[in-house]
Amino acid sequence: NAGVTQTPKFRILKIGQSMTLQCTQDMNHNYMYWYRQDPGMGLKLIYYSVGAGITDKGEVPNGYNVSRSTTEDFPLRLELAAPSQTSVYFCASTGWSTDTQYFGPGTRLTVL
Amino acid sequence: KNEVEQSPQNLTAQEGEFITINCSYSVGISALHWLQQHPGGGIVSLFMLSSGKKKHGRLIATINIQEKHSSLHITASHPRDSAVYICAVKYDMRFGAGTRLTVKP
């Protein structure tokens, strides 16, 4: 199993540009999460999903959108990038039969 | 005030020492996670607790639901334990700011 994969690893955006951060898991997990980690700060939940077709907002959803059309994929969309969205983004997943959250390697995004 | 507070923020220990990291929370939760973030940035889940105590190797995690407090203990610490340890509560997944542990040989 590859676990949780994220692409890209790094990206620099200009203010106002859009992009999609990709997240895929191959463990058939129901739950998937998107977090951001600002320098020197704790992780914050952006959006989560409890299954295909079901998504919900976390603590900091503004400026982001998600979709969950399949169990495996949970892309995060930034429509109009702002410098405040400069952060490291982590995707994670967990399933009914495990206590463990599996994290992807992260995407480092800089908005200039 | 943050819903999840960790202490200490930074901790330096000598190899072999017993380490305790604390996590207090102010919201009702269904479970609490302890995570380890390596110096390279990768995050690994260590424990999920909803009551009592769990042990994995040299790591022990306890939780007191009434006192809204959890501790992570590392016995016989080793330089490879150097990392940021993060607690997170399963109330919309709120995270502490992390405790940076450095274990010196």
C-alpha cells in the first residue's frame, strides 16, 4: 500500500491564482481530512469527509473547497490564492477499523 | 484561550531520561490523539485514547476524562525520539501547538 499520497510536494502561486491539491489513499478509508500548518503554529482542520459524496467544514474553511466523488480521492481547491494561505497542507485518512490517522507527506504552498 | 493547551512548549532531555508531555483541553471530546512530527515534517499517529492508558514500546499515553487532561510519557528517551509531539482532540479535530522535544546523547 502507498498509504496517503499528496501532490504536488511544493508549489509557488501568485495572488489570485487557483490550484488543486491532490490527495489519494489506497486503504479504503471512509474518513479523510485536510489540515493546514502555519509556521510555528498548530495544525488546523480545513475540511473533512466521512465518505464519498459527504463533506463538511472544519475550523478554517474560508478560501477553500473540497469534493469527494470517490472513496480514494479528496482534492482541495484554492480558488483565489492569498498570502494568508501560505502554509503546509496535510491530508489524512482513517477508517472504521482503525484508531490511527494516516498522514500524507504534505504540500508546501507559498503565495506571493 | 486555546481549546487545547500543551506543556511544555520546548523540552530538552539527556538520553535515558523519563519524559512527560502534558495536554489539557477545555471542550467535550470523544477521543484524544497523540501525534509525532519528525524534523523532516512527516506526521505519524502514535495513539488514540478515549479512556485509561495505552502503551506502545517505550511510549505510554494516559487520559483522565474528568480532569480533561492527557499525558504522553517516554521511558528511556533516545536521540531518535527528538520530534514535535502534538495532541489533538476529537472535537472537530482541534490541535495543541506541539511540544518540541530534543534528546541529547
